[in-house]
Amino acid sequence: MVDQGPFAYWVILASFFLALVLALLPLPEWLAWGRPEWVALVLVYWVIALPQRVGIFTALLLGVMLDVAEGAVLGQNAFALVALALLALLLYQRLRVFSLWQQSAVVFVLIAINQMICQWVQNLEGAGSQTLFFLLPAVSSALLWPFVLQSMRSLRRYYRVS
């Protein structure tokens, strides 16, 4: 049995809580377009690191909480995050051996798919974007992936979360 730190579950919950807070932090309008998808980044990290603990159900709960917190159509973020978690679960063994920049490219594609699903739901309700600016969070998230990966990995190792 692997030696677990006493804070193993709390570290995962705290990281998701921090990601939700960062997702809701008010930003100026010119900066809000490029806001990274913090919840999706943290979800992808935990799915890659601990696929036996974090998966589809976690993504569903996070998505519903994000829908309620943002005031989005109930199920929009839930559907997008479940699709993201499913793809990350299918790719996690490959992602672990990719270089950092290859992982960033895959994270860009995963978060772009997440954004396209959210955009599709917003178009169904008549509130979607008419330009491709809705993909800017995928770019900023991919650029931040190396920092998120290193900080989350060091946090996981420090608290012995496995």
C-alpha cells in the first residue's frame, strides 16, 4: 500500500476550489476574453496524475458547480468537462510520456474542444460568439500548462497524494 499523506483528499478538493475561485475572479473585459480555463486545467492534471481517483463523476460535479456559479445553462459546463475528462482518460498514458510542449499542444486541443462544446450550447440559446475569440482561453491555458503542471506536481509530491 502506498503511504498516503493525511491531506490527500483535501489537496485535490482545495485545488478544485482554487480553480473555481480563479474562474470566477472578476477581470476587465479586455482580459476576460483570454481567461484560462482553470477548472479544466486542474481537471486535466488530476485525470492524468490520478485516473483512478479523478474521472467522469468528478468532472460532472465540477461542471454543475461551474454552471451554477457562472449562471450558465445547467449542463453546459458539465457536458463540456465530462467530454474533456473522457478524452483525458483515454489519452492519459500517452500524455505522461509526452514532452512538456507536446502536452501543451494536447491541452490546447482538449480545452479547444471544451470551448467548442460550450460555444455550441450558447449558440443553441442564441448567445454565442460570432468570432473565433472564444478559443482564446485554449491558447492561454496551453501557455500556462507548464506552470500548472509543475506547481500541481510539486503540491502532489509534498502532500504525498497518490
